[in-house]
Amino acid sequence: MSRASESTIRTNPKKCTRAVIWRTVVGGTAFYGTFSGAFLIEHYGKQWLHWTLAPYISLLVVVTLAFMLLALFGGMIARFTGPKRQNAWQVMVDGISQIAKGNFRIRLDPEVLGTEGFDHPANQLIESINEMANELGQLEDLRQEFIANVSHELQSPLAAMAGFAQLLRTAYPPNGEEAPYLDIIHAESMRLSRLTENLLKLTSLESGYHPMHTVRHAVDSQIREAIIALEPLWSEKSLHLEVSLLSFQVLGDIDLLYQVWVNLLTNAIKFTPEHGDIILTGEARDRFISLTITDTGIGIPLEQQDRIFERFYKADSARTRTLSGSGLGLAIVKKIVDMHGGHITVESRPDLGTAITVHLPRTAPL
Amino acid sequence: MPRILVVDDDPHLLKLVSATLTRAAFLTLEAQSGQAAWAILDDGPVDLVVLDIMLPDTDGWTLCRRIRETMDVPIVMLTALGDTSHKVHGLHLGADDYLPKPFEPDELVARIKAVLRRFRINAEHAVSIRDLRLDSMTRQVTLSGEAVIMPPKEFALLFHLASYPGQTLLREHLIESIWGYDFDGDERTLDVHIKRIRDRFADREAPFSIRTIRGLGYRLDVLSS
């Protein structure tokens, strides 16, 4: 930060003086020029028309003419410089909204903007925008690196614990009642690992600094990709998947939305018994696109339907613990959908199934 | 016995991966840093590299790119970050597969076998399912030594499906890889070709079946004898 203010302070006074001198010269020339012009027009016009005017009227005519000429002159200058300046403002506004969306890899170039030379007032602003983007970018890199380090440091030992427990289980099958102990070590380390991952993700999302890289993309093919990625899970349970999605374009963050589909599908798969059905449908309405994941799973009692998006809330704790959820999946889903300006609706009947619908706005998120 | 180089800075994880692979009848070489890995690669050929992204000296991305630039060996990346952007980044740099930590040892072995299998398919230009053999160089199909005549597109489609047995392939990906990215013909063309392949093998006791996964694509399942 100190670097930025230093350079600004040092260059400022010089730039200001040059601009003031330049403007005084141009303004003075224009002023005297137009008055001389007006005087000449009045003088020769009077002779040509053979008029004689009182000195006071003469003066009035000269002043009026001079102002008209000045306005005409100014209008002509504005015609040439105006659009350029407006264009520069537009580029700066675009740049700032890019930064707001989390893209810090931008640099505005005064030469490209056409504001170079003559100490254009916009240059100072451009410089500060570039400086801001740079600083924010460095901060964002640090944050990402920190998250990467924390998850590496936590996941590696957990992976070793879970892996060795399973290796022991298969390499030296224990007899009798010790067998489940190794399964417990394995299951609990996996649960801790998922918890770590989700906790980091949720913390990052809720910090308010999580960058959103919004692009228009086909959400239907993204959902199909997610289904394919989860194929081992649903084919293991012989679930029947039915996908009827038309082509839907959504403006959103690809990675974050992918997380939404993966979390919702994982839940649907987890809570649906073998040979059950999972149906995916989509609908485009005037302002929203609605995507529904319907399963024939265990369902959620009505009084708990509002609470499932709370952190660590589990609809049926006894049952979910054995299924090793982290209790954060839906909280993450809700947060991401909120960030996109959408909302989620739940319809569920215990023992019959659940339908979760994600409504995403078709226009830009707020 | 395939030789596999495992690169990870965590000694316990390194031991776990190599113990798992040794049990699956692979020969393993271990390296705890990028430099050590490079020394082993310089020393002699390996069949596959299992690479952790976070290493103390060079990071995994750099090592991945350097390996890709200089030698033809498949890479499976291990990472604590399950984000899709990282996955895409890794695959873009030339990794053949990507596995988030913690992984199931069985899954690691299965993935490595699949990568080696695909790599061999690429090297030998041939894929076989039990007594069915498809050769992509000569475009010849043989079932129990008997030649089966197939048009080029049908062959390409079957070859593609047989390269990923038991895995659903999306319609759009199949169309893209067989007919090209700019294919603007009827989407039903894919279904017509699948039907022709099924008909062709209907009375031949084929060792596979092609399943339709509605709304998604097709999957080739290997039938047990």
C-alpha cells in the first residue's frame, strides 16, 4: 500500500500544474479569439448593412455574438473529445465490475483508452484501479494458497489413517469382533476428511471474499457430467436414473454450481434405497430456471424441511451418522444458490421420497 | 510387472500408496521430492507416475508439465483439493487421471489399471474384450478369430465404448469424438449406429452388451463368460 501512495504523491503536483497551464492557454486563446471574431463581424456587418447603432447596442451585439461563437467552438471540441472520454469511463466501469466479480487479473492501459498525454484526469483513476486490482489479486493468491496448505496438511494424515486401516482389513483380516474396529477407524477418518473439506469450503464461501467467476454456460450438460462423475455411487446401488433436461443456459460460477449438483445428487443417492429412482427434470420460466432432483428415498418430515439447510443439522441423526454425512453439504448448496440470487424449494413425504428444486435467475446474479 | 513411481512429500502416505500398489502386484519406486523423482526418471523408464500436487521443492504442476514435455509416461495426480478447477488444470497439463485425498486403496488400484489399459490401447492401437479384438490401425474386428465386417463409424463407436468398459459415455461426448465437434446432423444418428452394432452382434454371442442410459448416453458392459 505504501508503494502506491508514494508514487501518487510524487507525481501529482507536477501533473496538476501542467494541466492548469495548458487549460489557461487554451481557454484564454478561445476567449480572446471569439471576442475578436465577434467584434470584427459586428464592425463589418454594420458597414455592409449601413446601420448605425448606439454604442450600448453595439456592445450588446458583440457580447452576444462572442458567447454564441464560444458555445459553437466548445461544442465542436466536445464532439471530438467527448466520445473518447465516455469510452474511457465505460472501460473503467467495466474494469471495476470485473474486480467486483473477483477477476483481479485486469490492467487498464491509458494508451488503449486514448487518455494518454496531456495529463488526462482519468489517468490517475486508471492508475489507482490497476493498483487496487494488483493488491487484491495478491491477497486472493495468499488466501487460495492458505486454503490449499491447510487442506493438504489435514488431508494427508487422514488419507494415511483411512488407507492403512483398510489395508489392514484386507491384508490381515482380523477375526471375530475386532473386524468392525478397523471399519470404524476407516469410516471416521473419511468422515473427518469430508468434514474438513466442507468446513473449509463453507468458511471460504461465507467469508464474503470468495470470488465469483460468472460465465454463461450450459447447466444441463454440467449436470450430466456430475451424474457421470458419481456413476460408481449410483450404479453400485442399482439406482435407476432418468434425466430429461433441455438445454439451459445459466449465468453463474461453473465450479460453484458443479458443487451444487454434486452435493444434491450425492444426497439423493445416499438416501435412496437400492433399485430406487432418481429423476432429473428442468423447466424454464419467465425469470427463473428450475431444476428438480426427485428421489424415492426415505424423505424428510414436514417439520424438519426448513431446517435441513442449517449447518450440522441432520434430519435423523441416528440414521445419518451411519451414512457418514458431514452435515454441511446442504448448507454449502444453499449458500452457493443464494450467491447466485436463486432459491431452493423442498417437497418431501417420509418414506415416499424428496424433490429438491433449485431456482436460478436467468439474468445476471446480483 | 509394471514399474510405478510414487511422488509424495508425506512419508506415511508414500508408504501407503506403495504398499497398496505392491499388493496389487506393481513394482514401486518412491520419491519424496520433485528432484528425487526427476533423478529416478532419469535413471530408467517407468510405466506410470503417481504424483502429489504439493511438493516441497517443485510443485506437482511443474513436474507434471516437465514429464509431459520430455517423456511419454502416464500420470495420475493425487491432491487434497477436490475442486473442479484444479482437476481441469491438472488434466489440461497432461495428467491422465486425478484422485482426491483421501482415496480408497482399491479405487487407486482400479484407476491406475484403467490408465495403464488406456495407455496400452493407445500404444498398441488395439482393444480386446475377452475373445473380441478391435484393431484401430487396420480397422479389423475379430470375434473368436473370425472377422466381423463393420463400417468405419460403427467401428470407431465400438472402439470408443470398448476403451471405457463399464463407464457411461455422454451422448455429446460420443458424437463429438466420432463425428467431430462441428457435427450438425441428426442427433439420432448415434442411436442408429448403436442399433446397427447391436444387430450385428445379436446372433454371435458377443462378450459385451451396450446399455442405453436414458437422457445420458451409452455404456458398454463386459459380460462374464
